[in-house]
Amino acid sequence: MNLIDTAFARLKEEGRTALIPFLTMGDPDLKTSVEIIKRLEQAGADMIELGVPYSDPLADGPVIQRASERALTNSITIGDCIQVAEQARGEGVKIPFILFTYYNPVYQYGLDAFFELVRSKGISGLIIPDLPIEEDEDVRQLAEASGVHLIPLVAPTSKDRVVRISGKARGFVYCVSSLGVTGVRADFHTGIDEFLATVRGATDLPIAVGFGISSREQVERFSKQCDGVVVGSAIVRTIEEAIPLLKDAGKREEGLKLIGDFVAKLRG
């Protein structure tokens, strides 16, 4: 069974909601990304989105854009990001990995070669925000054959398409909480509760919500309606603030602890 399915089944039995942090791979470097992944698992993360840095993002706000820029100065590739997953798994990390990437890096790598790599390196899920369902058949077939869940995004503006998108989903349905790009928010789309109820009624899969969630209070708020909560920009910003510590050998542990403590606070 796919690790995402196993994790959600276990959490349902325990009566808990999945905490899903997002990280930009290679920010500030690949070795540190592996160490951060290990800390997040220790802090209570249930699965992790591994963000592939990209120069022309569609959905990323300024915090994640800056992280991508830092990673790209080190020429981080999609293959490097997948190798991070393999290394973290080799160092004992058990939770599922979900690769978040735009379509162009996948296409440039070659679809067959990409899915062979993903399958062999322990990636459980894949999110491609700029690949619409009308054009995803080749990717979907390869994902199915590789045992990798292709996870769709549905937004409040997608209400008329919720049933269609959810019907093709695997793993879980990722509900976008706000209009626009990622980023920390105090308020969400005014119809978010109705929207989440619509998605819940359209699928038997777990649903997770993301975009803008940054505090324990917000995690608790959405945990009442969703099976998973994704936290991205707030964690990436914490990493950004910790970079001076991470680059100082004498303070590196302090930087890693800062990141782990933030995620532990989100878990509660």
C-alpha cells in the first residue's frame, strides 16, 4: 500500500489530522534539507512536501520564491531533490514524501525516466500545480503504474470542477484555502467552509487544506473539517530566519532546533 494511504488510515484510527510541512529542497543546501526533514519527523510531521525550486512559479508567494532563488544559486535540480528523499529515507525517516514540482522539470527529465526515478527513491505522491486535468493523462497513467499518487489542487474558484477533479484524485485532495499565491494569512476565502464541505461531499478520499496556514490556532481550525493541514510559507520563512545559524557550525544545532520547535508548536 502507498505510504500516504497507510498514514491517513493510521491517523484516522488515532483521531488525528495529518500535519504536512512544505520545504524547498536545497534551501539553504541539500545536506541541511536532509537534516531538516529528520527534525520535522521528530517534531510530529506526518508527511512532507518536498518542493522543487523553480525559476518561474505559478503558485508560490514571495517567501517560497526567495527560497527557490537561494536553492537555484546552487543549481539544484529535480534529480537532486529526489536524491534528498532517498538520503533521508536511508537515515531512518519513515513518513511519506510528496514531491511538489512544476511540469517543465518533469518534462525535461523525460516522463519515463522521471517516474522510474521517483518510484525507486521512495516518493509516495506528486503535486504538479500547473498541469490541468485536461492534459494530465500521460502523467496520470505513469503515476498509476509506478504506484505514485497524483494529488490534485482544487481552489474555491473550481467549484464547478470539484467533482471531476476529485474523481481522478489519488492519495488525497489538496484544497487551496485562499485565492492567489502561497503566503501567511490572517484571513481566508470567505466561502472556505462551504467549499471544504463541497469537496468533502465529492470524494471518499482524505482532504487536506493549505495556502496561508501559519499558526497552531489555524491548524486547529481546519483540523475540524479536514484530514490534513499543509503548512508551507511559515516554515520556509522560519528556515530563512535560521539560515545564519545553520551556516555557523557552532550554532547549527540552534538553527535546527528553531525549525523543529516551530513545527512541534504547530502539532501542539
